Amino acid sequence: MADGTRARQREQTRRTLLAESRKLFAAHGYGAVRLAEIVRAAGVTKGALYHHFDSKSALFKAVLGQVHEEVGAKVAATADAEDGPWEQFTAGCRAFLLASTDPDVQQIMLIDGPAVLGWTLWRALDEGASARHLAEALGALIDAGILDPQPVEPLTHLLSGAMNEAALWLAATDDPRALDDAWAAFSRLLQGLVA
Amino acid sequence: MADGTRARQREQTRRTLLAESRKLFAAHGYGAVRLAEIVRAAGVTKGALYHHFDSKSALFKAVLGQVHEEVGAKVAATADAEDGPWEQFTAGCRAFLLASTDPDVQQIMLIDGPAVLGWTLWRALDEGASARHLAEALGALIDAGILDPQPVEPLTHLLSGAMNEAALWLAATDDPRALDDAWAAFSRLLQGLVA
DNA sequence: CCTTTGACATACCGATGGTATGCGAAGGTA
DNA sequence: TACCTTCGCATACCATCGGTATGTCAAAGG
């Protein structure tokens, strides 16, 4: 009977491959992870891997897609919980900074992403997930008259890059006040934008 | 006769390897460049390459060192030509942004660097070259009372990351006003820092 | 000269990403 | 139920690439 055994099994294998490869990519970096490790961790063979993904980089791209989605969802949820464009904007930035502290996000999204897929494709993926929210928030601030009218795109990249690098630094330092210091500095920068 | 033929030849080979590999790394990215291409372009064999460098990543590290030095020198020279800490600071930032527009710098320093060598080592190399100037300039601004006293390190990373990402975006866009827009936005951010 | 040293070239190896093919069970059809 | 098709995956295999071990010949040195 067509009870969907095939589809369920297929989906199960795909999820396992994604989950295990994500762990390995995050822990050791894309270049240091061998396909043999991934399929061993997932309990399948290379045949299964290549049945689901075209290449090692395509598998990585799928993993990166997951990470992007998760970060984007967190940012959107946090921002939507606030009232007023400025509060939504700052809350979203803080949520992004916090989300980017996760080691998986660090290695996969910030370090390997641009190098493995190329900066252009990485940018496009990021655009569809987190950077879009940032651009929208900035646009809302300008519409509300809180920010002077100005091109949104360069500002988006400046702030996005600042938060990315700050997150990487936060992960590398062990100063417990680092997060507060970084957020304070970032807030000061944002103050320069208000009309 | 010991006229230094050996030393000159050795240095010549090393320089050629660095120059040719730099071209290839910049053009195609670290992962897409084969050692066979490099040695062919340099007119030598793999024996020569491994006589001068321990591994492919060691060769890349040497190339990255060159790029870092060049960028750091440009930033320092531009900043030193100005008078007053604020002028030195902004001139240095602008010089860095311009220098980072070069495709070699983009691919080697900003994209592949962290992924190939790991973010920690990359950070250390960057610290010795360009980021150090930024931190010193910020310290001078605080000493001069232009900026409020605050931890310099997080601010360094925020600004460095902002400029890195902005530079990558500048290279990907074809809007001729992009550079001016980006600099205007960056200047606004800096305004938030002044006391 | 004769020996040593060093800057390579040559030949080779193991590992790894990727492919071609085989197979057994799920799912449709009569 | 018998049969055929499809599909999800395993097995076997290949080509390439980073890395190494060894050979070679000219410069350096006494």
C-alpha cells in the first residue's frame, strides 16, 4: 500500500545527512570534513549522499540554507515582538548578534559560506534570509522620519558586516563583558544615524 | 665564486611563485586553484614549490602576508599624511576602504583568508597589519577627548567588519555612486562616536 | 680538483571527490 | 497474487590532487 514509506524514509535519510554534516562542518570547517566522515556519521553510504545532493558544496549549500533560515526566523520573531520601528530595528540587530554567536552560525555562515559558495551567491542567500529584514527595518526608520533619507543598501552592508565581525570576535574572546561592550559600541554607532 | 648566484636564483623563484599564485588565488579562489597550475605558471615544478613552502596553505599564508603588508602600508601612509587624530582616523578608514576594493584583496584577504587559515590565525595576521592602525587611531581619539572613553577592541572589530563588508559590496555593484554613498553612511556612523 | 651543499626536477603514493552500475523493496496494475 | 516499474540506496570503481621520497647537477668552499 502507498502508505508513504518511501517518502518518509527518503526524508529521514536527507535530514540525517543534513544534521550530521552540519555538525561536522561547524566543528571542523568545510575543507577539513571528508565525505566518508559524513556518511559514516549518518549511517549511510556515498550513494545515498549523491542521491540527495549533487556535490559536497551542494550539501554545504543546503546546510547553509538551514542556518540562514534559523537566524532569519529568530531575528524576525524578536523584531516583530517589539512596537515601533526603532525598537524593532534595535531588537532585531541584537537578536542577530546573539544568533551569530552560535558556533554553527560562525563557521558555516560567516567563515566558510563566502569561501565555499563565492561571495556573490552567499550574499544572495543572506539577502533572502537575514539581511532583508535589516534593509526593511532601515527603510521603515526612514519612512518614519527617524533616519534621514539615504540609500539603504550601503548602510545595510555596513551594519551587517559590523555585526558579523563583532560576533566572530565575541566567540574568540572570553571576557564576560564583551557582549555588553560590543552592544554599547554598536548602539553608539547607530546614534550617528538618527536625524 | 661566491657572487650570490644561489641566493639570487632562490629569491627569484620564490618571488615568481608568490606572484603567480597570488594572481591565481585572486582570480579563481584558493579551492579552485591546483598546484599544477601554479608551478606551470611559474615555470617550475612541484619540487621547487615544496622546497620553498611547506604546503598549499602555507603558500597562501605567505601571499596573504604580502597583501596584508601592502594594505597596512597604504593605510599608514595615508593616515600619517594628515594632521590631527580625527583627520588621521578618517583618512585611514577611507584608505582602507579604497585598498579593500582591489580584487586581490577581496578574494585573498577577505573571502579565503578566514576560511583557509581559520578565523583566529587570520585575525592575528590582520591585527599585525591593518587592524592595529585602527585600534591605535581609536586610542588616540579617546586620549584627545574626541571620543568618550570606551573599550577600543569591540569598536575596532565593528568598524573593521563594516568596512570589509562594504568593500565586498562595492566590488559587486556597478553603481558609480556606491563608493560615495558608502562613505557617507560610514561617516554618519562615526558621528555617533564623538563625545 | 674534489667534496659538499642546496636548489631544484622526477617519479611516485594515498586519499578524496565524484561516477557507473547493481540490487532489493515499495508501489502501481491486471 | 503475480508481474513489472520505479526509486532509494549500496557497491565497486575511477581520476585527480596534495604531498613525499629520491635523484641530479651546478654553485660554494677548502
